[in-house]
Amino acid sequence: MSRPLTARAELILDVSASLPFAETIYLAASVHLDRAAAAPRAVLICWPGGSYARAYWDMHIPGHEGYSFADHMSAQGFVVVAADHLGVGASSKPANGDRVDFDTVSAAAAAFVEQVRGLMAEGAPELGGTPLPATPIVGVGHSLGDCLTAVTQARHRCYDGVALLGFTHGQKDAAVSAVTAATGDGDPDADANSRRQTAVEQAQAFFAGTWDDVYCFAPREPNHTWLHRPDVPDEVIAADDAIAVRWPRQCYVQALTAGYSAEFADQIDCSIFLGFGDHDVPPTPHDEVGFYTGSRDVTLYVLPDTAHCHNFAGTRTQLWDRIGVWAGGLTKA
């Protein structure tokens, strides 16, 4: 069972210099650590999935204890930084919401991580007050946050390892076919446009009427059956539904575009932890390993009796502990 935090600090960092927006852009996060612990084993920068903000990593539900990943992992000697993506939660939402896409979200995340490294070297009070120049930084992402963490690492190489939880790149053969379509006899532009239009239609259906808002709201109730297993208490599901937030629509379009995310997966060359529930989005989680051909160190863990939202599963601490074993063995690149 997780125990109460001894420290929680708000961290708001200006990432404007790395972005194309005219306005000032901030990313918001909360830092969770045990000040009584020895030097941290690693810093986990955690990014939520679609329709979630950082509360996904720190759930406190009356009458239901032990749903805070941040509490559980800080008790094991990790610093947990639960962050809101660009355009999500308490982070800035640029006026031009359709520029909030894989390019800008990953650039903002990389700038955030770079600044966290600087704060670690300085021994900033928000991170415990002790210089941590040799402590590895791990990117942890769930679902669409998994995809964005993979994109960020592929483009910016800012993490010492990445834990990618619950996102599927689709069937390997189909994804490879989509990526290499430009080398075939057909029109590559037409193929790309067709795949994007299909993704737009899927995203529009998922957002159920808020598509025109640009920052869109995805209702949770129609998706309960694949988000949660039947054993998840109704009160926990209700608490989960209550924290839903709006997301920039272009991130969904790009994530749903056939073959697109697979282009980034094989560019990751650091240590990778892949985590899935046994009733998760990909029907065969073992197939996902094949996308990460650039890494020599890929760990797969399939959590039993779990659907897509791992942090609400009855078996959740098994996954958290397994991430701890893996992340605790990393070294700074």
C-alpha cells in the first residue's frame, strides 16, 4: 500500500523559446518526492494519455486507497514529476490550437526535460535541494502520452530511458505498408491524404460533438468497457471520469493516422520498457516489441487482469513495481 507523500511541489517552466507561438508558453507539473529518502534512484517524468491531465498519476479517491502512482513510486526512492502536455490541463493552450501537434508537443516536452536536468544539477528545492547530476531521467507515458513520449525521444533524445504504456502502433505489416506506400506504384500524396482523412473522421467520432472546439473533450462513459475491467469499483471509475480534460485535436489525428507513429518507434535507441494490460488495446502486446528495432534493450511486461487504464486496475502495483525494478537499474546516458 502506498503511503502519504512527504513533499509535493508545483513546477511551472517557460518553454516558449522552443516553440513557434507568439505568446508565452508554460508547462505545468507537480513534483512528488520523499525528502527523507537517500539520493533518488531516478527522476520519472510522467505524461498522461488522451483525455487525461497529470492527475492520472496521483489519484486520491475517498474510501479507495492506493491509486496514486506518484505516492507509490516516491516511497520507493524515485522523484515523480507528473506533467501536463502542451495544450492540456494547467499547461498553456496556444490560441492557434491546430499548431499543437506532435511537432510542438514534443518540442515543449523536450525543453521541459532540459530545464529539469538543469534544476537537478543546481540542486533546486523543488527537486529535493540536492544536486543530482548523475541521476537518470526517465520518460513515462500512458496511451497517447506513450506515443508522444516516443515521438519526443525519437526527435530530441532527452531521456535516459522511456517507459511506454498502453499505446499500439497497429499491426506491424499494415504500419510498415503505410509508411512505405510512397515507394509503390500509387500516388504517395493521395495515399497520405487518404490516411489522414480517415484519421480525422475517427477523431471526430471519438470527440462526439466537440471537434470544432479544437481543444476537444472525449466522453469517458462510452469507453468504459475497454478502459476498465469489470472488477474496478464503480466509485473508482466515477472518480476517473471526473478528471477528464480537453485535448488538442491534432494529436489525436496524428496518433490515429495509419503507420505514422511507427516511423518514430524504430528511431528510439535508449532502453525501453513496454507495459500493457492483458485486455489492453493491442490484441497481442508481444507484437509491439517489433516496432522498436533501434533499441538493443526492450523489456515487455503484460499486466494480468487489466484493461487500458492500468493505474485503476486491481493489479496496478505489480506494474508499478516492475517499472521500479527496470528504472532503478538505469544509468545516466
